[in-house]
Amino acid sequence: MIGRFWHRAPWGMAVIAAALALFDVQFSVAGRMVTLAAMVIALAGVLAAPLADAMLIGIAASLFPGDAALFGVTLALLYRVIRIGGLRFSGSLRSLLLFGFFISATASAVFGLITIGARPLQWFVWMVTLGAPLLLLGAACPRLPDQIAPLLSRFLLFVLWLQVPICIVQLIRHGEPEPGDWFAGTWGNANLVGLWGAATLSVCVVRLLTRTAALDGRRAWMMGCANVVASTFLVWGASAKLYSACIFGAAGLVIVMLMVVGTDLSRLRTVRRSSMAILVILLTGVLAQSWVRDNFEGLVSNWENSEKRILLTRVFFELGQRYNSILGVGPGMLGSRAASAASADILYKETEGPFARLLGPAPEPERWAMYGLWDAEVAQEITNKSAILTMPFSGWASLRAELGWPAVVVLAFYFVSLARQMAIIAARHPGARGIGIAAAVGCVALVPMLFFDNILEQPHFIGPLAILVIASRGVAADLDRRAKASAVVRATELETPADHLHPHALRA
């Protein structure tokens, strides 16, 4: 009975999240109570349910708005993986890069404590928001059955289709077919709608161009086309088209990775299909030349007058004049979510929350870099600008300021290496191909997206990505162990004499 409950829990949680958003009550008192109950179930499920169900429950929890409880779900999943012995480092270059990143963070923390007076409590908040997701991405490799791959794929598509009627209703409520922040899905966040749609569309395109999609029969083609249409609709209506562009660019790099590491792919045919796709994109851009020109000019104008540009200029070119440009100022001291949580006195944000009271006032480096960039006036004007280019938050900026250049270089190479591992899994294990491609696209897309926001510290994005990576790695490891065991058994049977296999034959 309990096992059946955990097996059905993620699907029920997804439906509840969709119902709250469909009737626009997720931010009411009743909606918040339902969300709280769902988060309690999610925490219990991640700790107690079978691991495959626990991972689906973690994704279902990410469908609800709010970050605090989702950070708890991430920590619970990390604890679960550690408890079953699924967190381990190997001697690969990828593990060494991740280890080097945490060494750099430790050195920056000690240096910041000695020279600037860094706060150990903010180290803990930084570890919750950034360190734990990185550990899940880089070192979690529990044993997982190969059945989790199709189950996870079906659940992700189920979540995608749940967003479609919600966004249609939100479109009707808005009254005008003009994309914007109101196109918010279950999260109350249009960026996440676009990310989910762009990621799904990218996986469909990669599998189509590499001919790895299982489209045998009319029904399979109809379902594939329906998924493309649904994801395109979500990308159209969502804001932050720059994120979608990053994901589509990442899909192109993943195709190149699959061509390099794949053995059963026709490289020539893949190049031909990719060239045709590029030509179609270029032709579409020519036909929509005025739209492209207007949007490009708008982006340039927003960038020239944006607070994000000022922040990047201060952090990348002026930080060395005040602080150590190699070791940084310490985790949680400038630009990260841990630093922002302590900066209610200089940032336009909540001032009565528990983090604001415990961590405030703003650290001195954060006060220097952020003062005057995000006040009430700027927040009010953001409706007339591109939020992704205006808000003074950037993942690479915070990493460069807090941990120094070594951590930035190491982490960038790490994401590329991790994406390559996911591409290898997708190429060599057809059963995990869909989730492997999705994980590879997400890891590559992180590199450009971190220029625009602290996307690595947003659990609604990094939580599902970490689960995709863990599932891909766990399924591949299990299949590799099975293959090695089968090879050993076959070799033993070939080397064993027939008389030893049939002792009665010798007596006869």
C-alpha cells in the first residue's frame, strides 16, 4: 500500500500543482496551505520512497512556486544519496575539476574570513543554494534500474502537457496574444515555462536530426509532432527568449558531441540534416527581418542602459582594485543568493524574512558592488525593459567575485565535461538516450545562461537537471555492470571444458 502511494504521489502532486495554477489560487491562503502539504509529502517521499519514485517526487515538488521548501528537498535528496553510498568521486578529469572547485571555495572562504570578515552562517546558506546542487550534479551515482529512464521521460512529458491548458487559460485571462510574464505556468514564472518548452523542443530536434528517435508507426509520429507543437507554444508565450536561444545553441553543440562519440550514428546524414535545419532557420530570419531587427535593437538598447552591465563591469574590471582578484572575497559575500539574502538594506527585496534578519546587514563587498543597482525605482521600471538584461544578478559574476578566476575556469570546463559524459551515455545506451540528451543540453546551456542570472542557484531549474544527470549516470552504470557480468559469464563458459559442465557424461 505504501509503495503504491509513493509510486502515484508524483503524478498526483503534478495534477494538484496544475489545478492550483489553472484556477489561479496558488498564491491564496488555501493554495499556500496545499503547497505546504505537498512539500511535506515531497520531503518524506524523497527520504523514504523507493529511489526511482523519490526522484520523480523531487521533480514534482519543483512544479510548485517558492524556493525555500525546494532547497530542503534538494538537501534531502543529497542526504538520501549519501546514505545509500551513492555519492562518490572517481579519478576522472571531471571529478578532479569538481574537487578543484570546492578546494577553491574553501581557500576563498578562509581568505575572506581573515581579510574581510566573512560570515560562516553565509557559508552554510551558500552551500545549501549552490554547493549541494553541484554535489548532486557531479558525484551522485546511485544504482538505478533501466526502467527509470522511460518512466522519467513519460513524467517529464506529462508535466509539459500540464502547462499547455494552464497557459491557454492564462492567455485568455490576459486578453491579448502578446507574450509576457503572465504566461507563467504552474510556477508563476514565465522563464521556467520557456526553459521547459525549449528543453523539450531541443531534445526532439536533436533526436530527429541524429535519427535516434523511435518513430516507428503513425502513432509515434503523431505523438512526436504533438510534443513539438506543445513545446513550441510554450516557447512562444514565455519571456526571456535569451534562455531559449541558449538552450537551442546548446542543442547544436550536443549534436556535435553525439557525432564525435557515437558509433551507430550516420555522421554524413546528420551533417546534411543539420545543414538543412540551419538553412531553414536562416531563411526564417530573413523573412522575419523586421522582427529580428527590432528585437536586436531592443536588446542592445536595454544592455547599454542596464544595471547588469554595471555589475559585470565592476566585478570583472574593478574588483581587483579593492579585493584579491585570484581568491575572491569568499562564498556568500558578493552576488550569490546567499549574499542577496543578507542584503535587504541595499536591495529592493523582502526585509522581514528570516534570512534577512539572520544574515543582514549586507556584506561590505556586496554593498560596494550592488549599491544603487536594484532599488524600488529600478524595480518599477523593469516592466518597460528586459528583466534578464536589467536585473543586476549573474552567476558568473558572483563566482568570479566570491571564488576568483580559478573557480570560474574550472567550473566552465566541468560543465562541458559533464555534458560530454551525458552525450556518451546517450550515444551508447539507447534506453537512456532521451534523458541523456536532455541532461547534456541542460549542462551546456548552463554556461551562457549563467551570464544572465544565478540560474545555478535556482532549485526549479537545477533540481530537475540534477535528477536527469543522476538518472542517466545511474542507468548507464547499471547497464555497464550487467554487460561486464554477462561478458564474464560467457568467457567462463567458453573456457570451461564440456566434461566439467556435464560430469555424468564422463561416467558414461
